[in-house]
Amino acid sequence: MPETTRQKFRAMLKPGAAVILPGIANALAARVVADCGFGAAYVTGAGIANSFLGIPDNGLVTLTELTDHVVAIREVFAQPLMVDADTGFGNALNMSCTIQVLERAGADAVQIEDQVFPKRCGHFEGKEVIPATEMVLKIKAAVDARIDPDLLIVARTDAIAVEGFSAAMDRAHAFREAGADIGFVEAPTTPEQIAAVAKLPWPQLINIVIGGRTPELPNAKLKELGYAGVIYANVALQAALKGMQAALGELRRKGHMGEAQNLLADFSERQRLVQKDEFDVLEHKYSTKD
């Protein structure tokens, strides 16, 4: 049988691989990521909150809204997908439902975290975490709920900012014992903390938020330290925002684009990216005009 995307993801996310996982918030971003040649992607909850609702990453995206985005992205993205499921949208029972829904939607890995629901961005002030014992039960519920044993359960802790680094590492160990496949200690603030997390003896992720709490290290260094994956959750979103501001600012100032058209992808490039030619072929195939 051919290898599934879940099996492929398991094989990819090995210590030392430092697979770059660009964040995507919609199907168009997924097409860009695929076109750039990335081998996997990360469906970012923050990106969906910002781009779909125009609000901060403060836990107001619903499971239904997240699932709709995952379905649309899965339709156009053939590579492995990790999905940010925040806190699982409630308690352990909610977590079970969340895993089952996202698995059906096409997730290859589901990331869950130990913040109090509703959560907030891992690089915001004022985070709170649930007791480690409660999160352990939620992880067990997630593991029990998956149908495909190759679906990866990613357990994130936000405890560094709340309880300190040592407590966060203790949580990471407990989450592994509960059955999590991948570890994710969010928002280490120093190179020393980054190195210590990487030494945990199972695959680890690091989240690089440009402008956030975690210093960016070169990918070669993260490979050397032993990270399995490197999430760049917001690069596409931040780049799109800057591009929109530049182009629309020019339009507002001058009333036309003129020589500033170089700020835009041209019309043909936009149609190429969304694969208009393939739809034209289908339209011709089923046309009654011939």
C-alpha cells in the first residue's frame, strides 16, 4: 500500500530533522506553500483568528470554523498537515470530539496545549495553564479518540511563562508518558532553554514567532541541537499584511497603482497559482458548446 501523509509525517519528524513548518491560515496560503516546495505545513489558529475574524489569537475561533478551514486546505494541499487545535475546545470530552473531527477533516497531526480555555497566543502576557494532571487526562483522551494510530498527537505546554522553565520540562515528561507523540515546549526565551528542550529524548518542536519571545536560530543550528520540526506560524501572514499595507497605501496616496504595480503578483501568476488551467480543462470537458 502507498505511504499515507500521516506515515510520511511520522517519518519526517525525527530528532535532528528540523523540518520547517510554515503557518497557513487558508487554502490560498496552502497553495503558495506547496508552490514554494515545502514538504509540510502548519494550520495556524492565530492566523485563522487574524485573517478570518480580524481578531487577536484569544481563543474565539470555534471548532467548526477551524474544521472548515482544514477541509478547504486539505483539498488543495497534498503534503502532511499539522493542525493547531488550541486547548481542544474544552475538557477531555471536548478533546475527544476535537480529535475525531479534525482527523476526519484530514489532519495528519493535531497540536493541543495546556492553557486555560479560552487560550491566548503563546507569546502574549497573562497566560494561565490548567493543572498538569488535567492535561495528562486530556492527552489520554486524545490518544484514545484517534482512529488512525498514525495520527500524531502533539502536546504543547505554555508553562514557562506561568510556572517557570523547570515546571514546563516536568510537564513535557508527563505529557510524553500520557501518550503524546511529539513534544512542544512553547516560548523558550534563551538559547540555553532552546538547547535544553531539544535534549528531551523524543521529537520536539520549536515555534519561531518573529517579534515574539523566542530568539530565532538558524535552521542548521536547530538541526544540530536535535529539533524535529520548526514552526514559522506567522511568516506568511506577516508578509501578506506588509504587502497589503504597501500596495493599498500606494493606491490610497496616488489613486491608482501606476508604476507601483511591481508590488503586486500579476494577473497571470494569480491564475497559475489557483490552477485556473485545470478548471478550464474541466469546463471544456463538460461543456455543451462543442
